[in-house]
Amino acid sequence: MVKIPIKNYIICSLGPSNLGVGRLVNSLIEYNETNNYNYEFIYNPVPDLKNKLVSIIIRFSYLNDILRRIHLKLSIKSMQKKIKNIENSNVILIYPQSIGFENIIQLASNNNVAFYVVDNSFFCLKSYNHLSGEYASCLRCLGSQTFDESIDCKPFPMPYSRKKNIDLLKIWKTQSNEFSYLVQNQNQANLLQKHFDTELRVKVVNLYTNEFVQVEKKRDLEKEYEFDIAYHGSLLENKGIYYLIQLSAHLRNYTILIPYAKEEVLKQYPSLVHIIKLNSNIKFSDMTWESGLKQKIINSKIVVCPSLWSAPIEGAIIKSIIHNGCVALFNSDYSFGQELKDNCVIKLNSNLEESASVLTAAIENQTIRDQLIKNSNHWLDGYLLDKNKQLDSLFNFYKLSF
């Protein structure tokens, strides 16, 4: 009998793009080709957002549960066809919710499988462990076998039924030792081991994309700052946009950039209408990183990336340090930001007055900002120096001794 040669795969239902996980996939494809790792990438093509009809359908589908469920089923079915014949191979899985947990269990029975962990879907139905209205991460279901039935959390971003998602997470918990785990930071490793088992095979490999390149010159020092504060994050509440707009009521003397249209923000958060009306210091302007946000971040005194969940390394944080250096984070339990030293970034908390006071001190004092820039760039130099070593660990996960 001819032995099937071992092959290597990276599987992610989201293909390369300029959005979130897509940027990571882009970078992994390039590193794979440059360093001859011979991984085969399996993913579903990203829809062409320039196509107006496609864009409308996608936007509407996120508001319509029926369309979202149809999309999920089609995505899982598509992945099932692509991966059903994989066996005796090394497999890295990214974004498992959209691959289908049943497919993952099947893969693990015939292959050496590692998760590259990008969120907290292994214990949280919402993937981003945060409850609406709270200024803190949520750890209620961490380590749980039953999950908290008193909280009506809906699975996100994939629209599984609540019962099915819980059932799948229970299966994952009983079979957690079948996998290896590649994580972005030590706190994420701690979460995995607290939820599953301290004997879990976990390796910290950080997060890198092609945009993570140190730059010599950040800002034209002869020009005035455009904003005191720039927000760098998505419209999701767990990313901290709601928190920052609430915080703006305590920062009325300072200009704050929100890189979204006012109408879009109010559509998602109608309760903010009074705060927004009373705070003329907030500037709303719809823009992406490529269409202007990068330059605004360069020309702001402070960049705020206030994720409220136990976020691992976020591209927004790294890019904000690269292009500005004076960065404020929310000090969430088990987050990457919690690992950074206090002299490296500004740390905000649930007390809006305290957080406003810390930001005010930095806005008013160039020396404070200069020291934060110096310290964060020193940290960044070491982080980027480790890039090749950590990426090699990721691609060689099957050779590692955990």
C-alpha cells in the first residue's frame, strides 16, 4: 500500500482581503511563498465589495437572520467539499466558527490540527466576550460546562442557534486536547488553559501582517495637530466606540475623531443622540485606513483603541503605535493591552472621570506623550524583531515541543 505523503494546509473560510482576518491571511500567504513552506491555503473567496449589488446584499444579510443563516450554511457546505479528502496532514485552522465545528472534529480525527486563535469563541458565544452596556470584559462562561443560561447572548459573528452553538462548544471542551493552539499573547494562552486544561498544547506566536513595519518619521512637527484624540476601531460596541463617545462628555474641551458617518453611528446606537448633540467637539467622518484614517492618526495627539473584551493583539493597536506611538487602551481582564507596561500605553478603565483625567493630562503635556512614544516604540522594536522567529514557529507548529 502506497503511503500518502504528509501535506500542510492553512484553512480559513475568510480569504485574503483588506479587512481584519483577511489582512492576516494575506501576510501568511506571502510568508509561505517567500520561505517555501509549501502550505496549501483553502478559503472561500471574499465577495467583491465594489460590486454594488453584492455590497447591499452583504450589508442587509448582517441585519437579517434568515439571510445570515443561509450564508452560514452555504459557507460551511463549501468548506466541507474543499476539506473532506484531507488526511494524514498538518492543518492550521483560522476562524473555526465559519468552517463548521462538525468539519473540524472530522479533520482532527485524521490529521494533526492546530487552531490559530483570533477571538474567544472557544468559551464565548459572542466570540468577543463583552456584554452590551458594561465597561468590562465578560468571563461568566469561562471554564463552564453549562454556560450562563441567565444571559441571552446570541452567537456572533456566525448565526448558529444558541443551543447548537452551546452543544458544539461542549464537544470542543471534551475534545480540547485533540488540538494544538497557536495564540497571539500570553493572556490568551491563560484563557485557553483556564477554560480547557492546564496541560493544553499552547504556543504564543504573536500576530503579524504586512503593515507592521516600523517607520522613521511619524508626523510633520511643524504642522499643528488635527485632533486631540482619534478613535481606531470598528463600529462594534465591544471595540469601545460607545464607551469613547460616552467618555467624550468628560472631554468637551478636546477634539475627538470618530471615523464613521454620524448617521451610521446613531443608527447603531440611537441612545447616544443626546450626547452627540451636546458635544460639538466630536468630528464624524466616514473613512477607512486607506482613505484617510492613517493620516488622521499620524496627526492626532492620542489614538484610542478601547476594546472592552479580552482582546488578543489587534492590528489597530500595532498600527497606532507604529504611526503615532501615543496610544490609549481599555485595561480589560486577560487582554493583550493588560500585558503592556503602564509606561508604554495609557490605560483606561470603567470610571469615565478617571479615564478622562488621564487622557487630559496626556493631551496637555507633550513630555508625557513623548515618553509614551519613546517607550512604546522601544517595545515595538522588540516585537517586530521577533517576527520571523514567531512566524516560523507558526508554520512549524507540528515540530514544536509544547
